[in-house]
Amino acid sequence: MSRYAPVPFPQVKLEGQFWRERLDTVLDRTVPSQHRKLAEYGILDSLKLPDPPPPLRFPRHPNGFTVQVFWDSDVGKWIEAASYALAHRRDADIEAKIEAAIDDLEKAQAPDGYLNCWYLGREPDKRWTNLRDNHEMYNAGHLLEGAIAYFQVTGRRRFLDVMERYLDHIYATFGTGPGQRPGYDGHEEIELALMKLYYLTGMRKHLDFAAYLVNERGRQPHYFDWERERREAGEAKQRYVFANYEYSQSHKPVREQDKVVGHAVRAMYLYTAMADLAAELDDADLQRACEVLWKDVMDTKMYVTAGLGPSAHNEGFTHDFDLPNQTAYAETCASVALIFWAQRMLHLGLDGQYADILELAMFNGALSGLSRDGEHYFYANPLESDGTPTRWDWHTCPCCTMNVSRLVASVGQYFLSTAEDGVAFHLYGGIASQVEIAGTTVGLREVSNYPWSGEIAIHVDPQEPAAFAVKLRIPGWCEGASVTVNGTPIGLDIIENGYVTIDRRWAAGDVIGLDLPMPPERLYAHPGVIMDAGRVALKRGPLVYCLEEADNPGGRVQRLKLPRNAPLQPEMRTDLFDGVVTLRADATAIEETSFTQLYRTKPPKEAPATLTAIPYFLWANRGRGSMVVWVPEATA
Amino acid sequence: MSRYAPVPFPQVKLEGQFWRERLDTVLDRTVPSQHRKLAEYGILDSLKLPDPPPPLRFPRHPNGFTVQVFWDSDVGKWIEAASYALAHRRDADIEAKIEAAIDDLEKAQAPDGYLNCWYLGREPDKRWTNLRDNHEMYNAGHLLEGAIAYFQVTGRRRFLDVMERYLDHIYATFGTGPGQRPGYDGHEEIELALMKLYYLTGMRKHLDFAAYLVNERGRQPHYFDWERERREAGEAKQRYVFANYEYSQSHKPVREQDKVVGHAVRAMYLYTAMADLAAELDDADLQRACEVLWKDVMDTKMYVTAGLGPSAHNEGFTHDFDLPNQTAYAETCASVALIFWAQRMLHLGLDGQYADILELAMFNGALSGLSRDGEHYFYANPLESDGTPTRWDWHTCPCCTMNVSRLVASVGQYFLSTAEDGVAFHLYGGIASQVEIAGTTVGLREVSNYPWSGEIAIHVDPQEPAAFAVKLRIPGWCEGASVTVNGTPIGLDIIENGYVTIDRRWAAGDVIGLDLPMPPERLYAHPGVIMDAGRVALKRGPLVYCLEEADNPGGRVQRLKLPRNAPLQPEMRTDLFDGVVTLRADATAIEETSFTQLYRTKPPKEAPATLTAIPYFLWANRGRGSMVVWVPEATA
């Protein structure tokens, strides 16, 4: 099969209502408000290094917040998101703000290229002494992603030059050569950023260093042990809070890892880079490791929303089937990072199972992290609530905020891929693009009201008639899909790995009709997930649904029981959230007012009721209230 | 009504199979093994103070365990449990071990009476500088309870003298008089111990100091603030981990408290002393505060097992109806302490609702903390398990281990109360006693196989015929109780506050027949407890039941669904745990083997199955396996 590569987002114009609304919100509100928050919380000031450094090692910002070791990364991520925003609309104010941050970073950079504001401003002599905990390469990775994005959108090299100087310093310091230390970061991230730089520049040293970092990880003697032994004596007392290297996926070499463990975001960033390297180096072993890890997370560790990592303790994974709903951590960043990994896996062989998860994570676990107003967030994304948690307008660890804004601002990159002789549609929702295929420019316009409707029209307009393949993803959740070309049905016995391929000579004016029926469906969890026993989840198309108290007033939504055979009625509600398909069903409701005790022998009074479900990602936009994804089910 | 007071346990001989077995296990195995553990973990050594104290402030015991501020209390609690054991059977070896610990404590005591081994051995100049966190009075309280128990059983005063010297020092140091500090402990306990000493000695100063501690608590200016400001500058950095005074129930004066908050064991110990004081001082305000707090915990915060405190974070309470099952903390100590509180509340007015909870906590939340073999424990008592947690043979904070042993070794005290003119039976299970009522000695023998059966015979044998009241508790869970006297039924229209009163002239040979029908029953939780939506708990008599994998092999027990109308069949199983009544029912079972994915649209295959439930307190005695109290329910 030809090698397909994603079409970059600036070439994919979002026209559909769903993504256009989210994108406009992110451009109008999220990106500007995030800059205000970075200022308010002292994160931008933390780049302005005092000269000489202050005597205190851990000064607080005047606003009272402790300077955090990962703040450089937040600046990098904001620059990345803001740069993507500029690709949609240039904005002198945003550009000036980016330039000001780059000014500070350029000034902060040490003569030898080192650039970590936390260390430079506080403990310049301690740099590179604690890769395990202190995020130096992680920060470098996010700054690098910001620099790449800014360069790609504006053509301005200054930030990229700064980062390349920093990378040269890192490449000189770390490695397996003479006089080098075989270090790697406790928080993976730089690996995938280096792969982006490699794709941008074609310079082999970036690929090589990414490969070195991935391959060195978890080898014995363990770098983090060596490093700890060299730190001052005080370290002995400083117990490593996670007490194991599974936390950072460094418990063994990555090719020997077959279980997804530890901090969820760390894991996903690592696997993303592994998949990048597997593709670039045609490394079958590494690809197999990725596939084994993918299967492990899919079979035993993923929430139905594509949330990852049940535990707040390690922000990560525990044991198989441990997927508590109310206390789910399911960090927004982890679902965003799962999208990255899924995209890389998808492009290893265009297997639709990866696109299915990419789409699931996007519409559910990731998008739930951002409020409708674009200025409130979830860090943890529980699947059930008694009404206690609510969205916050910032977080002392604001990683998720910019992860979701950079995702939305660049979401176009997930829709299309092209090869020499074909184009593949992964996602639907209304896009327009111009791509080069088979030696001609092809205009593509996908028109739909997806995800609310599965009726899709795709206009294929080559400048010159040309023979090439159009591949259409038929989602794994879809049964009974049908395709027409210029009104003529084509057989779908040729679906392969989740894609139907239409190979023909295309000419301007050709129209593909794709119908993806999306009747509401029920999902049942593996009995190993004891939390979901006797419960059912509702889904329509790619959207997981939930019951929220705002639509089901009269008590906590967990009082509602859905009979197994009750039909689920989709209903387009234009009065809600600028248009949303809800699901309605006959249900029974436990009457709460008759309960005067905590426990009683009399079965709860139940009355017929109607149940209304909304897409999960929209929850917690109407004040506090209970919510449930896994609805108690009534069975005979 | 006459004032009823508990009959002390040495006067109540346990003859019934249920408690005899538990008592023998505690005497034979638990008390001796706990002494071995106290030695192994360095807790006994921590009483042996080096002279002079070592330069290191926080030395580790040679075995590697950090000396804990609360270790004195563990010694005190073991002496208390061991003394109760001696009351059942004298044992020279146990006595020698107690005496050895008393030797060490006597030697450790400072000339001015101060006696806290942690401070004396490490930071003698820092004593009384951190009542909020460091448990000095808490330790004193447990040592005092040990000294009282040892004195009561052996008549030996030495330990009590040591403790009275310590108390004189405390009374001189703390209070509202000139030159005194208005302090109280961050961990309540000494208050109830002082009440015991007051009951033993009749000395008013002990009552007064207990009343002072309770009344001073939570007043402004706050003692813990004053104390913190006086500590060294380093303190500023030491953030108070719980960051609020609700944790120690010192957020406001106790009479103004109307919500149960904070650390569960702290709360229960405080309320116990409050109820003691309310009774002793006829303090209606304090009694009302107790009643309001009782209602709050009963209506919104207690597990069906009488477990208390859902959260591991604060080892305590959160918000109303927050009762997660799998992550339930429900510390054994908290249920034991609830028994103490319930006993005090019961004796304020002989209201059976308190005895109901006392019994519920005893047979479920407390007894679950001790294994069948008497040497393994639960600190947290979850109501659901995927098979991960298991019992441990010790804990770095071993509070629960000795709390359950001292409870069982003195359980006789909860069965009977007497007044001038009557006797009240609270619990059943086979006891014999001799009490003084109405000027004569009355032999009492209650014969039953309770809690397995509700058929009870009570032999009332006064030396001289005498008129007095026999009060029998009719448990709140019981419907259709019947009573006979010498075979003649008596009407039960006179049940008052959960007790039937038989007022007559009793003569030797009189026999009361009491029948407490205990058909298995289903319990439903208030819909506010979202975790129990669609689930049902099973109970028979005072015992809450659970499904455990050992009795329901073939997968996790959460796969089983109990139809609402399926009869629950009690079955006496002599082959299990030396005899236990199980509950069996027809059920449906989800077949796990047909699940090849984590989520699927096809409803799980269900097959008819039989479900077997065992009493909750017996779980986790047969290796690892899943368990559930709240069983998924099948309803039409």
C-alpha cells in the first residue's frame, strides 16, 4: 500500500458547524484568555531571569504561586496553540505576545545554549542533575514544538534558532559517546518533538537523538539510579514519591514493555514517538511493541470515553479493568496524547481501528476538557458525578488547558491523509482542502453535519481528470454504511481495515455520497470492570452520551433506570448548546422524596419517567449537578 | 425512668458459640501475637529511653521503622486488651509482659510527671509545642485506659499511679487558670479515658478536666493558631496537611457543631466523651448536640455496615451521601469507636436505636477488621473489591489491631445494663451473669444461637423472689417478635423505644422466651448514595451479607444479578467457618468468557445461576477474590 501522510491543518479548512464553533471559541476566547492566565499566575514572568539570580532557591512569584519546574512547557504550549491560531487568522497582538516571550527566552539562554528558566533563575549549578523529576527535556520538547509551530506559520526562525542551539547543547551532553551521559527525561515529550523537527528539517541528528532517547530508556544500569547517587546527601531523605520506574515507563527497555503502566500522559507521549520511529526507521520490533501496548490499553485500561488513567495518585494506570467512574482521573492531556499516538499508529498501515480511537478520544475524553465558553477546563474527566466537581478557570498545573487549545486549533490535521496515488478521509465534519494527488491538484470538499448526522457528501474536483484512490473510513461503530459515486451505489464488500477504497478516474464535479447510519446504541462493559456491572452506556456515532441533572431535573440522575429494551430516540435540539442531538428514552425513576432514611427495606418507589442524554463532552456547562455515563439498567 | 448502667464485662460470661469463638481466638492468638508484633516493629523498644537522649531527633529503630508519635498509645491499647484477656484467664506470661512495659514507662516518666516516650527520647525540650499534630494527650489517654484496665483486673496500682502523676502534670499545665495554656489535643481520646477514671475513682478533677477539654475545643482565639505562632520559624513552611480544623472537630465549639466532619476516629472519640459528660452533668445542651450529630451521621454518612469515613485522604468524612464502596476507608477503629459512642447514647435514655447501631457496628464494620485466624487485619473495610486488597498481618499505624482486640476481649460489657429496679438486655448471643437488682442477687442466663438464630431463652433466677423490670431489646430490624414468660405469651403493644418491659415479681426458675424472627431482607440505599443505584444489600438479623468469589466461583461476583423477587434462602452451613448461615438465591450471571472486548454493543450473555452470600465480617479469609455488598439488582 502507498504510504499515507496527514495533510497539515493549514491546508484543511474547517467549514462544518461542529468544529467551526469549537475553533472560533478557541481563537476568540481560549487562546487570548490563556495568555492572560499565564501572566496572572506569574508563568510569563518566570522567563524574565533576574541578573544575578536571587539567593533564594525557590522564590515565590509576588502573586504567591510557587514557580513550577514545568512552566517553560506551558509557555511553549501556549506559543504552539497561538501559532496555530495565527494560521487561521493573523493577529498582531497575539504575534507581539509570542515575540515578547521569545525575547525573554532568547535573553535567558545561557552562552552554551542551555535554556531552562527554572534552573537558570534558581539553581544554575544544578542543571541536569535530576532528569527523573525535573522535566528539563520535557520543557525543551514543548518549547521546541512551539518554535516549530511558530516557524511554520510565520516563517520566522528566531525561536527555532534558539531551540536548535539548545538542542546542540543537549546532544553534546547526553548520549552514549565518550564524555556523554546516557540520560533521558523522566517525563517523555521531547522525543515526539524531535521527530517533528526531523520531519521539518530532514536533519538526521534529530531523528538519531529521538531514537537514542527511546532506546536508552529503561536500560540497566539505570540512569536515574546513577543520577540519584551523584546528587547531594540530602537526596537520600527525599524519598521518590512514586518509588518505581513504571511511573515513567523506564522499568525496562521499551521494546520489552508489554503492559501500559505509570503516568498516562508520559506513556502516551512515549508511545507516540515510538510509533513515529517505527515508521521512519521501518523498525518492525518497535512497531510490534506499539501494537502490543495498544492492545493492552484497548483491552483492559481505557474508559469508554477514551479517558486514560484511573488514578489520581500516579495520574495514571493501575491494574486491568480498574476503571472507577466517579474518581476517574482520565486527564484531558492523556486523551489528547492518545490522539497523537493513534494518528501515528493509523499511518503505520492505515488501519481504521486507530482512527476509531482517535475519533473517540477527540469527541469525548479530550473535548470534555474544554468548556463551551472556552475559558473553563477539566483536568480530570470523571464519568460520574454527584455534582461536587466543577470546571475551573485555571490550574496550578495548567498542562491540560493548552493541550486542548492546541488540539482544537490544529484539528484539521486529523481529517485527511494523502499518498502519491490517493487520499484517505479519516474524520468527517465539513472540510475543504486542496491536495496534490497523481500529479494534479485536487479540490476536496466534504459536506456534512457530522457528528450529528452521518449523511456525507464529498466533492472531488481534480484540475485534470486523474486516476487515484479515494479511501473513506467506515467507522467501527457503523453498520450498514452505503456509498454512491455520482449517485450510483457501489458495493461495500471491499471494506479493508475499516476503509472503503474507490479507485477510479476522477473528474471535476464528481460527488461521493457516504451514508453512515448512526442509530443510538448501548454499550456494555467487560464484567472485569466491576464498576459498570448492571449499567449501560449510550453512544451515537462517535459520541458517548451522559445523563446530566440539568436535562433530568428532580434529583440525582443516578435515580434513573433505563430498561434494556426501551428505544433510544435521537432528537435534534436547536435550543441547546447551539444545536445538539439528545437521546430520549422511557425510563423509570426512583422517587427520592419518599426516602427518609439512609437505608430501608422497602424497595424504592419507582415511577415512569423520561430520560434525556446529552453528549458527554458537553457536561458541566450549566452549573453543578449530577452526571452519569454508565446508566443503571433495568433488566427482567 | 431509672438510670441504667452497663454491667462490666468480667461479670458477663460469654457462653454462646459466636462470641466464645471470637473471644478464644483473641485470647489464644490475637493478644499474644500483637505483643510479638509490638516487639518486632520496635514499638516496645521505643519505651526504653536512652540516657542521655541521642543527638538525632528522629532516629530510626534498628529494624528500620521510623519511631511514630503514637506508639505510646499502641502500648497502652495492648495493655488494655491484655488486661481484659487476663480477666478471662490469668496468664503469668502476659502479666510479666505488661509489667515489663510498665517498668519502662515508670523509668521514662520525667520528675515532673510528664510521660511521652517520643518527646522524652527525642525532643524533650519540645514537649507540648504541637498538640495539633503530635498526639501527646491522645497517647496519655490510651495509656490511662490501659492503666485503668490493668488495675481493675489485677488490683495493681503502679501503672495507675504513674498515670495519675502524669495527669497532675497535665492538669497543672493546661486549663483556663492563671499561667495555664488553654490547650487540647488534635486527636481526641483522653476525654473519654478521663471519664473512665472519674467513674473508677469518683474524683471530680478528672471529670472537670474532661469537661474543660470538650468545652475549650474550637474556641477562638484558636489554640492551634496560638501554638503554631509560637513554634520555630521552620513551621511556616510546614504546611498543615489538612489545612482545616474540621479535621480535628475544632472548627467551632462542640455545642455549635451540627455536622459530623473530619477524621472519623477523632470524631467518634470526641462524641463518646460528650455523651459521657452529658449524662454525668445532666447537660441537656450537650446531649442535644450529640443527638444532632448522631442524626447527621445516621441520615447521610454511614455505610450499611456501620463503617464510617469514606475517604482515605483525611481518614474521615466528606459530604452527605458520599459513600463509595470500593474505595471506602471505613476504618476499623471508627466502627469500634462508634460502638463506644452508641453505648453512651444508649444509656442517656435507653433508646433502642442506639443499641441497633451498636450491634450493627459490632457484627459488621468492627468485626470485619479481624481475620478468622485472629492474626490478620483490615485497617480499611471496603464494601466492594476486585480482589486486589487483602488482610495484612500488621500495619505501620497499628491502631486498629488493638482496637478490635480490646473490643472483643471486653465485649460482654455491651450485653446488659442494670438499674435499681431492673435489668435491660441489649444484645443476645449466650451469656450468664449475676447482678444485683431490687435488693437481691439475680442469676441471669441468656441461651441462644444468636446471631444465627433469633430463638432466645432467658433464665431469670433471683435468690429471693423480687419485683423488677426485665427489659428486652426488640431490634429495629425485627418484625413480629414474640415474648413468653414461663410459656405464656405476653402482648408486645408495650414496646417503647425499642424495648419491651416485663414488670413482675420474678422467682427462681422463671424463663422468658424471646423469638426474634430474622428472615433475610433486602436493603435499598437513599438515592443520594449514587454508588448504590440499582443495587441491593442483603441482611439477616444484625448481619450484613456480601458475595465473595470463594462461594461464587466462575468470575468476579459483580457478574451476578439478583432479581428483586428472588427468595433469599438462609442455610446453616456447618462446613463453613465453624458454622455460618449463608443466603442463597436464584440469580442471573453474566458470562465473562464471551467478552473479547472491553466494550461491546451486544448485551452480555446471561445464564441462570445461584448466588451465595456470607456475612460481611467473614470476607477475605480464604485468599484473594472479588467481593460485593451492594449486589446489582435485576428489576423488570
